[in-house]
Amino acid sequence: MRHSELFTKTRREAPKGEVSKNAELLIRAGFINKEMAGVYSYLPLGLRVLNNVQNIIRKEMNGIGGQELLLTTLQDPEVWKKSGRWDDQVVDVWFKTTLASQSEIGLATTHEEPLTFALKNHIRSHKDLPFSVYQFQTKFRNELRAKSGLLRAREFIMKDLYSFSKNEEEHETFYEKAKEAYIRIFDRVGIGEQTYFTFASGGSFSKYSHEFQTVTSAGEDIIYVSKEKGIAINKEVYKDEVLKDLGVSKEELTEEKAVEVGNIFPLGTKFSDALGLMYKSENGEEKPTVMGSYGIGPGRLMGTVVEILSDEKGIVWPKNISPFDVHLLSLPGGIEEAEKLYEEIVASGKEVLFDDRDVSPGEKFADSDLIGIPNRIIVSEKTLAQGKIELVDRGSGEVKMVDKAEVGSALV
């Protein structure tokens, strides 16, 4: 991609009305566009990052046997009434509308009910279990507070995976696999060190559910972290009996603000009972399917990375999710060599944003800092006179002067 052909423009000033760092920087850098409170469009740079995040998640979900599908956004009230969750007193974030026929429909907040109902056509025998399915699907939630950018939106993409097992033992085996896959995801997107496996309320399903909470001052949750054990406890279950159960003391815990970047949740047989998702056991007995739910918001994950890894100049993307591998800047006297280098790096298989614009070096540097691509290559008359190319690490600020012929091997 040539920067001169990129339609988006950077902005020097923060957008009015945005109080979150992630939204401010992502809008200024041209990654997203704010449509209204809690609703953001992904522009070309932002969509590249979002797709990179989703591909990491997809590989991990496929790795534990997940099968990808895509369910509908429009929801039939009759399915949700079976579980009792169509009632606004039970779920208070519904977006609902009336059709021309005067019948009512909703925009999905999650997908346990419709998926469970659909699988009645596919699960009949114990031989059909276990399995898991997942999707990347747009969800809609009428949040009262939508002031945290991508961290709390009214329209957002969620990766939701659902597991279906014959019994609790089979469910727990998959649950552990999902937990380990989530840990790998957060490591791969660059926030593993700040993210804790967190014990939270299991509601009516189990003693605990589990969240993955990332420590950041932008977070809306309070957790109590044991760095020694690498776990945390959500404030909602921060009680003496829970501490005893987990073998931790108040003295070893530190209170932190955090944002929930993922959750894994035992569902038991609540939805299979309500919607009749049964299977025949080996002895012919009808039994309800044991379920689990596992969620990650790729957009929220993207916003959390920005909150944690940005600096005073702009965004600092981890290599695994950066929109491009390399940001190539041509300064006065360096355009011809930069053109050659651009073709060479692209031919090597790396993706390059080439700043070929006729603007000042200061503007190019400022935009490069704001956009945050990890590898920056600077080609100028001064460096070429030495037979060198300048290579800058956006995160550490480390500068290397490398021979022109060695640029490819110097990129990691």
C-alpha cells in the first residue's frame, strides 16, 4: 500500500466527545470512524488489525476442534421466550423492533438460544457428541454507558464458541482446552503479561465462571491479583470463603482496575433443557446436552492493546497484529532507492505501507509514530551517502544503520 493512495487522513487533534485513549488514538490515526456513541466503523488500517486479531483467534479455535459457522443477527422472539430471556426485565440490553407485519424481532445480544434450537436437527445420539462451534458475529447491546471506545460498544463483533458434551467430565476436558487456547491468544496479541485468569460468579450454572482480565487504568472492573499464582478474583466474588477455596490470602493480593477481554462459562443444561436439545445415551435414555460458552471481542481486544501499549506519540502495535510489517519512509533524496526497496520487500512476502507522499519529513515521522507499525525504514540522501538504510523499532526506539543489501534480513 502506498500512503499516497490511502484515502484516510491522520488528525492532529483528538475528536470531540471522546474520553478514552483507544478511541482517541484510533480515530486520529485513521483506523476507525465514530458513527455515534458506542458505534464505530473500521477503516482500511483498522480492518487490517481487526482481521489479524480474528485470524489469531480463528487458528486457536480451530486448533481445539472448533467448527466455524455464522448465525443470523435477526432473532425470533419465540425461541428466546423458551429460556425466559426475551423479557426486558431479564435481559435489559435488547434492541427490538416491529416489522411491517406487526410481529416483533430482536437484534442478537448473544446466540445460546438460536444455536441450541437449531442443533435439535443435528444432535440425536451420544455418537454425535462432543463437538464445538464458533462464529465471528455482530452483536447489539443497548449499553447505558458507551464512553470507552472499543472497550464498550453498542454494536460490536464477538467471537462466541459453544461446546456440547455428553456429561460434566467431557465438558471439563474441553473447558480446560479452551482456557489454554485463550491464554495463547492473549500472549500472541501482546498482552499476555498483563492478563489474568480471573475467578468470577458462576451464577446458576456453577460455582465459578472464569474471565480473562487485563490490568489497565481504562478498565471498569476491579480485580484482586495474585502475581505469585498468576490468577485474580473479581470483586463480585471477593469473599473469605473464595480466598480459602483458592488458597490465597488478602495480603498477597493487589487491587487493580481491569478490562474483561474474554470469558469462559459453564452453562450446564439450562439451555438444552429449555429448548429440548436431548441425545440418546448408550442405553437409550434421553439426556440433556451439557453446554459451555466462550467469548472474546476482537474489537475490545484491539482497543485494550492500544490502551496498554501506546505512548505519548501514538500507537505501538505488536508485530502479530500490526496493519503492516513495515512502514517505509522516503525522505528528500531517497525516493528512487525507496521505490526499489519497496518492490524488494513486497517481493519477499512482507506487507509494506510506503510513505511516498510529497510532505515534510516531520509530518511523515509524526504520522508514523501515530500509526504505530513496529518496523520503520527511513531512506534519505544522508543515509544513502553512507551506503546505509535507517531501521527504527517503533516500540523501543532502537535505531540501526544497516547496509542496503541487509535490510531484508534485519527485519524480524
